[in-house]
Amino acid sequence: MKLNDLLKFIQEKKRVRSQDVVKKFRVSRQYAAGLLRQLVKTHQLLKVGSTRAAFYVHPDHINIIAHRSIVEKLKNKNLKEH
């Protein structure tokens, strides 16, 4: 599998999880995670979330994560009444 094939797949789907890469390209989970990590490091992909809930998007599709990021930042945590 070439990284270009993986990037094309992600652009078409707009959002993928590592298990999508495993199924599509028939590679191990560790190999898929390594490729995705490499693409994130080189800023060719964005990772949203962590562990099992994580997914990856191409920077061209940033609008997919915009709403989620805003909602997470607006959650009221550890607020106290005066």
C-alpha cells in the first residue's frame, strides 16, 4: 500500500478510523496506526479524539471537526457558583 492510496481513500471518505484502513487495505492494526501517525506528524492528516473514538480527516475537510471542537471547548467543567 502506498501513502498516496491511503490519502486518496481518506479524501474520498472524508473521515476514517484506523479500523477502516485495516479493512480496506488488509493490513494489521499496528501497521495502519503507524501510517496514520506518520501522516499526522507530517501534517497531511488531522487526528480528532483519542483511543477507540479517534478518527482522521484530511485538512481540506476541517469543517467535519469544527462543530465537535467548538462543542467540546464550551462544555462547563468544574464551575462553581458565587
